[in-house]
Amino acid sequence: MLRIREDRQAVARRIEIARVAVGAMLSLLAVAYWTVQIVRGDYYFSLSENNRIRAVKITAPRGYVLDRQGVPLVENEPAYTLHLYRREAKDLDASVAFIVDLLGLNPEAVRSRVERGRRDPEFVPIPIAENLGIEEVAAVQARAAEHPEFAITVSQRRLYKHAGAAAHALGYLSEATPEQIKNSNNAYGVGDWIGQKGVEAAYERLLAGVSGERRVIVDSHGREVAEEARLEATPGQNLFLTLDAKLQDVAEEYFKDKVGSVVALDPRTGEILALVSSPSYDPNWFTRRVTAAEWNGLLENPDRPLQNRAIQNMYSPGSVIKPFLAYGALARGLVDPEWRVFCPGHATFYGREFHCHKKGGHGSVNLRDAIKESCDVYFYTLGQKLGVDRIHEILTGFGFGTPTGVDLAFEKAGLVPSEEWARTKRGARWYPSETISVAIGQGPLLVTSMQIARGLAALLEGGRLPTPHLFYSSQDPRTGAQLRYKAEFVDGPGIAPEKLAIVKNGMWAVVNEPGGTAYGSRAQGIEMGGKTGTAQVVGHDTTIKADADKSRLDTHAWFAGFAPVSDPQIVVVVFVENGGHGNLAAAPLAKALVEARFGTGAPAAAPPVPSVRAAATDRQGVARATRRETP
């Protein structure tokens, strides 16, 4: 049998070669994996992470604010905002230092923003700076490759067309506070802007709209590669106010060097035609962030420009309160129109002498003459007849002592004293001599300009107390669809026309008859009625400090008027702080406003609801007219 010996040495060599080759290949592969995953793992992880989807907020265009005729009061203009994406920052502190140095930003302010932004998920961008200039935008874009963590977005900045005019009615925008963010149910985040004061705050949801979002793919250099998805923003509604820009300008010009307030409204509807609080401030300051110096200047200004004097500052009304007491006494049958009081220039009540503003006195006056000439002795005597509790009843019936309900925040209620008020609030009895002062609008009686305007409107319009409002209509910027405000009223005292006619005749005489306290402010072509008022700042017996600012001790000046007398369509209340006498400091503006409203001819008809469609071709909206929409 033939045997063949197999030579396995060659096979073994080939197997060994193959084993070594495979081993070498596996070793190389292992080294490659080790290099990629371990040695350079962070680098490749960063590259992969940076090539992903980024969410970019589309800020909804805020609605315009316009006057009743469609005159723009507040618009928008393009603005650039810088955002920081934390996930793309290799060294967050280094990134902050870089951008602070590049743009000259306040380092503490930037770090504060970053710290607040850490509370949100890491993918949510942190707004670092708003309202960047073109040069600043170019500087950031030129360094995008080295710093992909920074991105520029285009938004809109609020532009208040008339600077400080109507600032207290309009309000302003500023960054949402942590408390506002917390109370907004996630509607607002860090860096979002929100209405503060005025209609910007009262109708925030209406004006703000709903922001959208772009989901874009970016590469490792932070460059946008493609857009994955897009949710368009819903723009805010345009808001038409009841203000008449023409009347507003007249009032603003008059008060450019005075301190005080003006309220002009339509007594039939409560529509506010003009609203001024002076001194004012420029809301545009807040769109670019108020500097510390500017903010301190506002806070330390003794005239408190941030306060809305028309609804927040309470003063003694002086003689403008007299028509309300006169009507109340007539309506209750406590006086006859021809009941007369002799005024020698002073009178004694409860053992104390009280003076009339006219030293020589007015002689024998009836109710009409007492209103016309503002005889204090007549109203001292009337106050004694009424008593403080009946005065309280009369004035609260006309809305004094309670907020008017105007669609502006922080309104004060005022104060109408009574015997119960003295017991519960002062812890002392009410002294009858105090009633004498209250009867001419002095003492603890405190009102706002808005309350005087509303009360006078109720007196003229059958006792119904209108709710003053600035909302006129809202408009969908895309379709032009509008919602109109419906006037609201509160039941008042009810007015007897024959009794009112007596009071109105006296107020007509104040302006139109020789001897009337505002005879020098007769309106051309239209009959105006009214009442002047002068309120003391300090009493006759008050000791004045040597270093006191004497100008701040001058009397306050009031005028409350209406026109036309036969069919009132406007009520005007003017208050000039430390202005002196109402006939000289306040009545002339009421005359100017009445003439601006009606000219020298017949009263103008109510204007139609205006429409604005400009600059809204790419905007959408859903009309909502809910009052006081706050987050």
C-alpha cells in the first residue's frame, strides 16, 4: 500500500501569516477606534453635536397704537438681538468675556443674564444684548466661525412717535421681571419684553401676539444649512385709543413748563379724549435700557415724573366740588334756589372765623351767584346745613371715594370723610368745624382729576357714572376686522333736570357772565360752562420753615368745565400744581381744548372707527378686545 506523507509546514506558515495579518489589522482598527473615541473623542463629539437642529424664536410683531383718527402714536422698527447658545460654548466664561470685550457691554449685566438663563433648559438661547447697531452686528458675524455659540436675530423695537407725549397713557416696554415670568404660565422667558404701565400693560396680550419658531439645521461652524420646520408668529392687534392727538398736543404744549394733569373725556361714553400728567418721561428710553443715571434721575426728581397724576395723585378739590354739593342740597330740598346768604368776606362757625376768598365779600348771594362768584361764605353755610355725613352721601353718589375703573393700573380711590371714617381711621370724633372746610373742598377731602371728570360727566348725563376708558377699538392687521369698545356705566344718584338746570346755569355764568370767576376764558364760537377752584397747600396758621421752597407752598389751581352747555360733549378737568388761582392757571387750557375740539362752529360729529392696514402684509392676527389683559 502506497503511503503519502503530507507536508503541513507550508500550510502552517500561511496560517501564521494570515493570523498575524488579521491581528495587525485588528490592532490597527483598535488603535483607530481608541484614537477616535478616546484620544480625540471630545473633538469629534463636538463636531457631531454642532451639526444639529437649532430652535430660533420668531418674535411676533407688536400691534401699533393709534389715536381715534388713526394717527400713529406707537410703531415698531427693526432691531437686532444677540443670543448665546450654551451647548455650543466650549468655555462659557471665556465666551462671556469675549462678547463683553467685543461689544463693550456691562460685564455684570451680561453675567446676570447668563445666570438667570441657566434656569432654562440648555438648548434655550440666552438673550445677551438688544438693539445692536449695524457695526456691532457685523463684528459678531465676522467671528461666527470661531464663536458659533453667538447668533443674531432680527426683532422689532418699540418706537414712541411723540416721545414723552401721552407717556402715562401709553406706558412703555421693558424686560420681563422674574416675577412676571413666573406668573405668565411660561408665556414669557428671560429676555422677553413686556408692557409696563399704561395701555402697553393693560392690553399686553392683545398687543403682543404669539411668537413663532424656526427649526434650522446648523453645521459645526454654527452656519445655517437648512430650515427643517417653521411656525409663523401671530402678530398683535392694532389698538386704537380714544385719544384725540390734536387735543393731546394742545394740552402737552400748555403743560411743558408746568406740573399737573389734564383729563378730557366725552361724558356720553367715558371716552378719554386727552390725558396728560406733567412732568412726563420718554418711553423710548426703556426700549434701549435705561441707564443707572437716567433711572436715578427719574426716581429722585421731586416732581415724580413716573407717577400718573391724573389717577394716582390725590388733592383737595377746592371750589370745583361746590356744584356737586349745590345739586345735592337742591335735590334733597334742603335749600331753595333763591335762599340767600350775606357774605361780608368772613363768617364765624363753631367759635372759629372762616374767610371768603374775596376780602370785601360778595354781599347777598343766592345759589346761582354763589357758584358764579365762588362765594365761600355761602358754601360754609350750606355745609353747616348738610353736615359731613350728608356731604359724604352726596359725593360718594357721584363716584368720589372709589376708583373710576379706568383701564390703567394703580388708580387711587381718593377720600370722602364721614363721622364713621373719623372714628375708625383717625380714632377720634369728627368736629363740626371740619365740615365747614370740607364744604369748600378743603380738609381731609381728597380726589383725583379723573374722579372730578367722571363725577361731572355723571352730573351732566342723568346721574350715570361712565367708566373712563382709553380702548376705542382693536383691529386685525391682516384682515382689518375690528372690535369696538362698548361703553360701560354705573348707576349714580339720578338727576332731576330742573334742579340740574339751576346748577348748570350757575356754571354757565362762571365763564360767560361778567363777574364770573372764569369770565376771561370764554370760548370762541361755543358756550362753555365750568367751575374754578383754588386749593390751599398749607393752612393760614401753618408755620413755614425758612428753608422751604416757597413755590411749592403756592395754592393749587383747578378748573372743571364742559361744552356745549346745551348738549355737553366734552368734559375738561385741568389741575396745575402750585399754579395759584384756577381762573388764571387752569381755565385757559380748558378754553383752548374746547376750541380745538369744536373750532368756532358747530360741534363735530363723532368720527367713524378708523382702519390701518399699512406695514401689515405679512402679519396675521386674531381680534380680541378683552380689557385689562395682563399676563
